[in-house]
Amino acid sequence: MPHKSIKIIRLLAFSGLLVTLAGCLPSADSQQADPVVVENPVLYVKRPLLFDSNSGALVEDNLADPSGFRPGARLFVKNSASIDARAVDVSSRAFSGAGFLNDAGRLLYDVKDLHVSHDGNRALFAMRAPEIEDADDDDQPTWNIWEYDRVADVLRRIITSNVTAEAGQDVAPAYLPDGRIVFSSSRQRASKAILLDEGKGQFAGLDENRNAPAFVLHTMDDDGENIQQITFNQSHDLDPLVTDEGFIVFSRWDNAGQTRNNGVNLYRVNPDGTGLTYLYGRHSHDSVPGARNVQYLKARKTDSNSVLVQLRPFETNDYASAPAEVDLHNYVEAGLRLDGVAANGGQRPLIPGITLDGQLSLNGRYGSVSPLMDGTGRYLVSWTPCRLSERASGRIVNCTEERLESDAYVPAPPVYGLWLLDVASGTQRPVVEPSEGEQFDEAMLMRERRLEGFISDAQLMGDAADLADEGYGILHIRSVYDMDGIDITPNGIAAMANPSITPTAQRPARFLRLEKPVSMPDENVKDFDNSAFGRSRGQLMREILGYVPIEPDGSVKIAVPANVAFAISVLDGQGRRITERHQNWLSVRPGETLACQGCHESGSPVSHGRPDAGPESVWEGASAITLPFPGTDPALYTDRIGETMAEVYARTQDIRLPLPDPIYRDDEWEDLMSSAEDRSMAYENLQTTPPISVACENDWAANCRAVINYETHIHPLWDVSRVIVDGGGQVLDDHTCTSCHTEADPVDANLKAVPEANLDLTNGSSDANPLHFKSYRELLFPDNAQELNPGGVLVDTMVDSGEVLRDEEGNPILDEVTGLPTPILVPITVPASMSVNGALASTRFREAFKPGGTHDGRLSPAELRLIAEWLDIGAQYYNNPFDAPDN
């Protein structure tokens, strides 16, 4: 049975229909006696409902596009929350003049994302000017941040310069306690500067679905100056909320790799961009009955010190949400406390019984929700009653259980009015009566509240300041052998850390690789075919920021490029990823240190990524002050209990900088001065073009990248001469890849031959996709085994499937010559040699080149490393969209 505890305490009259809902009508005195209702103005948005001209359905609202435009909205203010108070349009004055009117003489702009100042006198909001008829999309107005001063009755755009205002889409503003403004924007100011350093030109990178520019958090002064980008997600960061403590809670779309973890979760960050961390929601997207893809949006403060969120799917055509209070102080998931104990209580539905299953309910539907913050637990809500349309007459009626079960009715469009909801008493009363074809939304009370705490910008000193000047922050991992609070080493990390017990060659984790997502341009910047991604678009394109050795205890302390999103991979001694792909973006600000205790398995329910949640570290680090770790060089001494080997190295030597190659000093921790450097996997040993610039080869810096394209860097390996000769120059053998993996007969090139292992690595375009070399398709796609027919033509090898051809009645069809049943012949499938899932997942290739394998020693360590890193990042055909041919 639907929940019926909320009473609606007024009679609604609209569109000629009188709808009566359970409850009692309050007296006028009770409303006048409420100072919150009488003394505080209400700000809200009124917008028309838009319907698809073909289907007649409501136009869908898609949170994946924050720049979506729903023309016809207005910003109104009422001097009180009384239903009888007069509403004043305060936004239309921004567009005075005939130039803003369409052909019908209508003013069609859009307004959203309201936020009230702490003194209750001003409000920020996002507003987009009306469409310019016949103008291209690039020439249309953008979303801008505006402010309304209620006392002075003044409306102003925060950024006064038209050029600056139109340089990006700006939405979701909020006041910071020092008077600045935090907002979400497609400007990507710092990211564009990074792109310029990479030689790509400046553009706003698309989200990971490649549908819209990514919106990330920025700050600016209250006059629109000093715009700073503070987050670096590859999809959207939205809805910033400044908490009482002064940090910012916001909604982040985690979409790295477009995996099953795709979802909008709650994060926090300091106003200067430091301290970015996950907070809540990653494993709670099924926390509302009837929906498995709820997203965490529009966080608001509450009286109970919890955070109110609107839960809704990515796309909705009824604008409904399930409001819920989330306990961020004690929970990391709906059913998981910070201490790792499973317990229900992480979130509480504001109105019990609300579902998101798409079915109508007698409860009606709720849109926006805003706490009054007056200690009464009341809310301003956008709400529509449950309504049906009679099939026969089109007459709109209120819902009953009988009508909901009857085929004689279909859902009617919503009519979202504004209501004052009192959860404790189970009542709500109208603030703005609903109207057919209209949606009243985003109501906020303009009342004074306590000023939030102020978090000043991080102050950098010493090495951190020097690294910041060079464009670096710091990443410190206590141990990659700590997997969700479990020591995964066979004899314990302490034994792994002791070189006299565990030699270098026996340590599974040898290198850490830093990988950066490539910003995707829109088609106006670079229009390239999807074939540029190759076998899979799952990872889009990736660049490599560099390598660093992993210390014997599994710890890492490395300078990492600042102001970019990056992921990490743990590698073995051959430069191959040994853990699952890291599908979550990290970032640091210049000079900032990001610390984590270990690694995480994506399927694990254990919390990961929030410093105050999850299990304790399994690695205690140094156990005695001023002594080296057991079995190590005395020069690498500890100076505090708990120090990791990476911290020791950074303090006694220098912090490790990323390098273009996985280079290891074999016995460095045993004898610091005489250790030998192994450069066998370095790019310098390639006979083909390395995937780095000459400048970066000589001086690897924060803006250097390794960019691997198949045609330029992988395919040439197959033609490298690998002729084996004796001391007298006599050819003993030819291990050149294309000497065997070719369709040309080795004796007579005019004749055909079956390529070795049915793998053709020679030049030429693929028949399956002319934009790919056939060698790429041969390596990464399944194929059919071939043979030479009597005419010398390569054909698919066909074998008996064990089944026979049958007629319509199921009887075998006999061969006219033999009189026997006609067998069904099928080709023999040859599995792909390589996999986009990584080097170790490329089983056929890996087995051939392993020690003792059929191709052992035929490729150099540097060549195998190049192939491994390319496979690990996704085996893309291009990893620079500007290298791909135009579409």
C-alpha cells in the first residue's frame, strides 16, 4: 500500500478541477503567527513544462548535460511564504528590449541553481539569455552567474565583460565565506593551459561520454575577476555546497573507463582545490526502491547536521526525485559506517514511501527540496499530486487506488506547485498554487544564517613550494601490497621490505606508472572518426606521465604533475600492469600531498578513497627511530616510527620524479652508492621512433607525455630486421616478424602462403576497416583460420560442425552425389593475440614471448615494455585525437 502519512492542508483548485486531499485547513491566525512564513521572502523559479512535438511526452531532463536549455523560466520573489503574498518577476528586467524577443514577441530565457547569501539579502543563480534565431550553436548565449540584491532591488551579472562571460557555461553558484563565489563551469581554465603546454591548443574537453564539455568547479571574486579552476574531473563536478566547516561538498560524476561504477557521488574539496576526497555514494546507487541508478545531487544543509540530497536517475521526464538525508559524518555508504561495519542508517528518506520506479503513487512526486533551517525540520518543496487523464474524455482527475489499477486512465502531466512541508507533523501547505503547464521549482527562503567557517589557501614551504613552482604535487602510497586492508604478500610486508630476505627479482610490484586521460575535443575543434579509438572506446585515449620505482615495502612517494587528472598502475619487473585497471581519477594541486594507504579491488565492498573510512593500514612502517630498515644501507635511515621506505628515500636523498622509462637500481636499498642501474627497458634502446619528444627525452618535466599511436610506434616493430648471423656474416635465421607473419610465400613472393599462426603483420589497410592497418585488426580481433585451396587462393578453413542440413520437417537433406546427409561446415576461430584489457590479459602474445616460449628473446626488453604499456592503457589506435585523420 502506498504511504499516506503526509497530509495536504488546503483545497487545490485549478483547470476547472477541484482536488481534495486528506487533512484539515489551518486558520489564518496559525499562518500569521509563524514568523518564518511571514517575515522571510521566498525566491523561486517558474518555468513552463515543455512537451515533445512528436510524442507529446515531457521533454527529458538529463543531468549529463548541465548546459541544457529550457526556455521560458522566470525568477520570482515573494515577500513571505504566504500563499497570498504577491510574486514579483525579478529576472526579466535583464533582457529589456525588442532584441531579446522571438518572432512571437515572447521572452524565452532560462533560470536555475538558486543560492541565498548568509545575510539573506542576496541570491546567486544561473541564467541563460534567449536563443538567437538562426545563429549557430557556438554563437548562442551561454549560462552566466547573476546576483539579485533584494534590499537594493538590483540585478547584476557577476562577470561584467561580455567576452569573459561568454567564454564558458557557468552554473550552480554558491557564496564562499570570504565573499568569493564557487561555481561549476565548462571554462576548464587550468586544463586549457595544460593543453597549451602539450601543444594541442586550448579547448574545453568533453565529458567521458563525449556529449558535452565537462563542467568542473571554479572560484572567482564577487566582481567576476580572478577565476580559478579547482577540480579536474573528466566528467561533471556539480552543485557545490559550502559546509559549516568551510569545505565544499559537491556531486561528482565518476565515469572513468565508463565502467559499471559509473555514477554521481558526493565528494569534498577545499576552496583552493586541495583536500579532494570521495565522501559517499559509490556503492549506494540502488538505495531507493524501484531504481538501481539513483544519483546524488544538489546537497543542502539541514538542522540535523546531515546533508539533504535529491536522489534521481540520470534522465527523467517527470522531474521527480526522492529526497533523503545522508549522514556523512558517520557513514560512507547507505549501509556502511566509517569504521567498516555494515549497518543501515547512512541515509533516511525524507518522505517514506517515495519510489523512483516510474509508477504513479498516491504520494504524488517531489522535485526540489530546501530546508528552512529554522530548527523546525520543515522544508520548501516542489510537489505535484498524483493525476490521471481519462482515456475516453481526456478529463483530468485525481488518483485513487482503483483508478491507478484501471486501464481507463493514463498518467496526466505533473503540476508542480510550492509547498511548506512539515515532516514531523505530517502536513504540508501551499506557498504557490500549481498551474497547468507550469512547474514551480527551486524555492529557497531568504533568511539570515550563520556564516560558514573559512579555510584559507594552503601555505607551501620548502620542498613543497619548490615542487609547486615546477608544476608538481606529491603522491604518497603506504604500500601497494595493502589491498583493502589485507596484506597480500606471502610472508608479510616486513619480509618483502627486507632485501636480504626478498631479493629485487622476487618482488612482484616493481614500478608505478602514472597515466593521464586525453581531453576529447568536440567536432568543431577536431572531427575524427570513432575508429581512432581502435578495438575499444572504453578507455578513450591515454597518455603516460612517467614511471617511478616502487620501494621494497610497496611504498611510493613521487612528484606528480599538478592540475591534471591521473590514474596509477602497479607494474611487474617487465613493465606490465599486475592489478586491475584503476578507474578513478586522482589529482593534486601544486605542492599538495595526496596520501593513501594502499590499493583497492573494484568489486570489494570495503570503502576506498575516503581518508577517515575503511580499514587501518596493514603496514606499520619503521619500528625504531634513527635506524635503517633491516637489511638496508645505513644511509637510508628512519627518523620516526611509522615512516615508509618511500618517505625515507625522499627525506635522505630526494623525492623521486617521474621518468619516461621504468628504470631500477637493482640493489639500491642494500648499497646506495654502488647499485647498478638497469636501463634495458628504456626508450633509448628502441630501433623505432620513441613515443616522446626529443625535448622530453632529454629533460622530462611535468608537461611531458608519452603518446603511443599504433601506426607510428607499434606497427614499425614488426618490420625491424632481426636477422641472426654467425661471426662470418652468414645468415643463420631471420626472426623479423614479417618474415613469417605474411601472406607472401617465402620462396616466391608472387604466391600466397598461410601466415604463421594465421597472423599477418605486414603493411596495408584492413579489409574490415580501411582506416586501420590489417596488422592491428589481426592482433586484436578474432579471425578465421585459413588454408590454400588448390588454386593457390587463401580461403577460410572449414570443418564439420557435427550437424547436418535439415528440411522444414527436420529430416536430413541428402547430398545428390554421395547420398549421405549434408554436413554443416563452420570456420575455425583463431583467438586474438592481444587484448585491450592489458599485457597480462594478452595471453597468446604473452605466452609466445615468455622465457622458454616460442618467441623468447625475439623482441628486446624495451620493445616488450612499449607493447605492454600500450596494451595496458587500452591498445588504442591513436592516443592523440589530433594525429587521427579528419572524419
